[in-house]
Amino acid sequence: MARNLDITALRSFVAVADEGKVTAAAGRLNLTQSAVSMQLKRLEESLGAGLFDRSGRGVALTAEGELLLGYARRMVALNDEIWGRMTHADYEGELTLGVPHDIVYPHIPAVMQRFARAFPRVKVSLTSSFTRRLKEEFARGEADLILTTESNVAAPGEVLAESHLVWVGAHGGAAWKGRPVKLAYERACIFRALVQRALEDAGLDWVMAVESDQTRPVEAAVSADLAIHTQIASSIPPYFEIIQHGGALPDLPPIRIGMYRAEGPKREMTDMLAAMIREAYGVGEAAGRMAAE
């Protein structure tokens, strides 16, 4: 006799596998911890297999859990796509999504692809720029949803992730050893003043060796080992490497990836796009809002 898997339980299973803790997964799903635990128990009972090793501080997948995870991800994604097409087929229009260029990858292309499958009559226009400019466009009503990279995310924004700035340079480069420290930055980069202060606080002289309104000249100068730059640790491009400076350069502060949504007639569509972005970053709406307060 055919048996059916519970999509809700599979969604909880994927969340716990991603987060490594039931409590974190519950926050991501906006459910109670007991509700998530019950769903996992029912899923294990229906499959007749233990999916998690709970002997450590967190939870780790068993061999059976690892086998299930890939299937579960595909089933949840297909469920969401079907649900979107069957229940929101009347949605149409255009959304403008603004994302800083250094965090377009790895999540945004997959989110846009998934959204297009679920809502084929809604066009998402992607704008890539600097956080400062994106926030200005958002304030003028030129964007429906933006992501940002900044030290603090102000309410009503949400925090999607926290990372650190790291020093980057050419592969095998030595520019970082020179004094004064040679920097390369875009004029509108929000990290520029922060990095300069960090160097000054550490008693290190610096010079802006390369500055531009565009990103490509900065990337070219750094790749040529003419200067150094900073990037978010979670999104280092392949043509840079993290500088292992051993304390010769100052440590840099944490950076938060934020999300802001516009009010107005497109809000329901914007909320659906925001939900997919949250899921890509593995964070629930409640947790993101709390982190921004």
C-alpha cells in the first residue's frame, strides 16, 4: 500500500538539518520547539528510521537522515512551486530587487529562479549597487525590496546574516606588507571609512592607491597586487584570497546583511519574495526582526 510523506514534517526536517538545533529551526519556521520535535518524531516513526544523532550538544544527521535530506529539499521546493502556481497564478507585475554586488552570490540567482517558477507572471528586476545608493533608491520608492551590508540594520529592516570583513588581496600577493598600507576602494563603498578608522586606530598609515566609481578597476588593481581591499568573509570572489597577515593588519568588525521591504500595493508579492530570501539565508522572520531591534 502506498504511503505519503508529510511535507510539513519534511520542511521541519530540512530546517533542523540546516540549523543543527531544533530551537534554531523552530525560530526559522515560526513554530514552537515542541511542535518541530513532534513533527520529527512522526517522520521517523513513519519511515521506521532514526534521522538524527542526538548524542552531542546539537543534532547531526544519521546515514538515513543524509539519504533523506536531498529528497526532502526537492519535495519541499516542488511543493512550494506547485502551491505558488496554483494559488497565486493571478499575480502579475514587476518587482525591483536591489542587492549589493558582493552578496548577489551565492543566494540571489537561486531565489530569482525559484520565484520565477512559482510566479511566472511577475518580473523581478535586479539592481546591483552599493548599500548607500540602494538605501537612497529605496527611500525614493524606486525599489520594492533591498538587501544591504552594514554594521547595524535599523528596524523595520531584518537581519539575514552576520559575517565579518576580512582583508583580501591578490593570490600570493605582498601588497599588504607595504607601509603605508595601499588601499583600493570604490568611492561609494560603505566599508571605506570603517576600514580607514580601523587602520588609524591601529597606528597604521594608509594611502588610497586606487579609487573609482566602478568595481572593476578596484578588482583589477587588487588582483594585480597593487593594493588591498576588504570583503565580507562569506562572499570572497575567486580572484582574491584572504590575507593571512598574522596580526600585521587590524581585525575588522562584524557586518550584517539586512533586508528592507517597501509598503504599498505590491506588498503581498514582496512578502513572498522576502520569504524565499529568508529561507535561502536560513532565518525566520521573527529572528530577523529581533536582531534588527
